[in-house]
Amino acid sequence: MSQPVKKIDTLRALMRDESWPQALSLAAKFPRLGCDKAVIVRAHECIVNPSFYRQLGVDTEQAIQAGIAALKARYS
């Protein structure tokens, strides 16, 4: 009987493949992200709805890069 694939293993595989939109989407749903939660969720939301965040004055590319950096720091 095979072990179920854990979400953290899926996340790490996405990060290894540099599939950042999918990695941010998955991580944004994690319940325990601590102080990185807001940065990761904002990065995911900037990918999903960039025009909305640009209207709010958010530099979406910077927010996405910050989310990627938070994922790397937390899960690498």
C-alpha cells in the first residue's frame, strides 16, 4: 500500500520545478504560515488578479518576488 502524497512534498516539487504560480497557490491555502502568510497570500492574489492590485498601487511583480522569497526561506 503506497503512502499518500503530502502537500508539503507537492509544494517542494513545484518549487524545484520553479512552478511559482502553482507553488504560491498551494502554499496560500496552508493554515500555518506564520509571519509569511500575508506575503505568500498577497503574491498568489497578485498572480490571480494583477489588475486589481495595480489599481491599489501594489507593484505586483515585487509582491510576487517577495512571495517566492518567503517560500524559499520557509521551505527550502
